[in-house]
Amino acid sequence: MRVDSRNETDPAEVSTIHRPPCDWACDSGSTATGDSRTSTLARCGRPGQAHSLNSRVTSPGVRRWVRGGADSGLDAEQASCTIPATKASRITGFPALRALDDCTRNDTTAERMQEAYSRAVRGDRAVPVAGSEAVMYQGKDLLVSTEWLAGRLEQPGLVLVDAGEPLAYQRAHIPGASGVPHPYLKGREIPLLVMPPADFEALARSWSVSDDTPVIVYDDNASLHAARVWWVFRRYGHRDVRVLDGGFNAWLHEGRPVTSAPPRPQQGTLTARPDGSCSISVDELRDAVAKGEAPAIWDTRSDEEWTGANSRGNKRTGHVPGAHHLEWRRLMQGPPSRRFRPIEEIRAEVQAAGLDPDAETVTYCQAGIRGAFGQFILALLGNNRARNYDGSMGEWANRDDTPLVLP
């Protein structure tokens, strides 16, 4: 899928998993380096190919640990490549990679292997795998915990979608998850806007989604891309969609299984039904601003974009008149889990930015990705009157008939 370069290179809309943990709190838009989910799984050569780890360790304990053998319900090809790998970035000397490599070279027992992996990924802190650490929200039906999902991976009729980059998905994903062609789900002909309904319908059907199918979406980017896919589903009339709180980051931190083997979904029968209540066009927003009739407007971009210090390659800088600024990432916890902050903290942040969590609101950013996240946040707060401006600044700041102001 061709995506406009102005959208593709959004430094605030790329995976924070690319960066060392210390960059999470202070990063305000630095360009990420490397691709995600580089792990021992990457040595498989092809997705689903037998992995060297199992050729070294064959005890029943290890096979259960790697979700192989009779305990997993996976076929031999899948089982040989399903391990609790570390979906890390290309961070030089990442300790979990060294720990797993040392274990495989030394034919380490299952117990020592788990211990080495735990120390490398989690440090010396004991992290209970069974604990979901999930927080509850007014719109709690929009979120599921890792514990909840772990008990339903093989539930018939449940569709799991990995909203990460395709290469990352090929290297490691939650068992049974289907991947996306690109996390933004933009159109080929009009890359500033969401893909047309016929294209999304065909894509969702390829994931085995029908009109009554429950869908769970996750990513490795603090739920930013998962929220985008959630929004696209709603944009086309499918409401039975939830986001995995913490996504792949929390899943990995808890030592849960991953695989490189793709699923074999049956064809679904979803019918895309465009829902205009989820979005607003450039003409609608421009006219509402000109008449002084615009709803609340939430700018979810970085501080530098808000002030105009970072033009993002746009012809003009600034923000939509009347907008309130709150960067999306302030509503998320940092590593290792990258879950949503507690609901009252989220509500307080939204209110402190001058926004009414219950009011009709337009969200925007550079490419409609962080804007979709803003709409998801408001939905968590119980607000179903939010609309995402999909074209966002990639469209607005490159026209001559749309007003911009600077702080």
C-alpha cells in the first residue's frame, strides 16, 4: 500500500518500542531508528520456519514453555517457532537476546532459560504472569486485559489483529493474530484519507471478520496504531472492537507466548457501512470554524508541532483556531507495560487542557492517527460524540483556504 510520505514519517506516530526505555518519558518527536521485534525469532529465515531454539532444547518443560508439543494445540510447524521472544528494537547488546543466545548455545534447562529471560527482560523484579494490572474505565468494554485474552486465544469466532508494521508482525506476534498491510489503513488513490469501504471490507474479510465478529486489536506502540484500526472499524460500521490494554509490550513483559507463524483464517462476510458520525471533513471543519460554530477541538500532536517549531514538511505551521493542545502520549503509562493511565488521571489531563470530556469534540493531528487515538480516549471516558479529522494537518496545513494560528 502506498502511503503519503508526510504521513509515513510521522516521528510521533512511530513505535516507541524502537527506543530505549529511557526515551519514553522525554521523547517529543525524535525519529525512531531500526525496526521492531528483532528477536531470536528473526533467525527463522521465513515466518513459520523451524527455529533453532527447539533444536537445542527438547525437554517437556521447555516445550510447554515455548507453547509447543501437545499442550498448545499448534501444529508441529507452528510449535517449533512459538517462543516467548523479546520484541525489542535494534538496541545494541539488548540483554534478552544475549540471554536467549547463551541458553541455546549451552543447552540450558527450561528453568534456567526462563530465569535468564526473566532477568534480562524484567530485571530482578518478580512480575506475576497472571496479573493483568488492568484498570477499569467507564467505557471498559473497549479494553481487554492480557489475562483475559490469554484465556481466549483459541476461542472460536474471536478475531485478533496485530496493528504493527508488517515486518514486525512477520517476526513475532501473538498466536492467532492477523497482520495489517500498514497500520494507518490509508487509501491508495487518496493517501491522506482512510481506505475506501470496499478495500477495508475485503481486508477485514481476509481476517475472517463478519458482521457479528468480535475483534481484538493490539500493537507495540502504546496502543496508538491499535486505536487507529479501532477507529477504522467504527468508521465502517463495525462496533464490536476492543483494544488490548498494554498490547504487545505488556504481553511480552508478562512472558506470554509469541509466534512467527501466520494464522489460516477463513473468509469473513463483513459488509462495510460508512458511519459519518466518526469523522469530519476539511470542508465541514473549515466552515464551522469560520462561522464560530465549531465544537471543541483537540490537537493531539507534539509540543513542537503545536508551536510551529516542527513543520512536518507542511507548507504552513500552527494549529486550528480554537484548538486545545494535549499530546496523546501523556495519557499512557511508560515502559514496560505501556498501558493506559488510570481513568481519573486521564480525565484530569483532558480537563486541564481545557477540554470537556463529555462535549462534542473534533480530534486531529498530522495524519489522523493520533487523532483516532484521541477519539478512543474520549470513548473510554464515555463520550461517543467525538469525530476524528482524518486529513488533519497533512491536508489542512497544505491548503490556502484553511486558517492557522500560532500560540
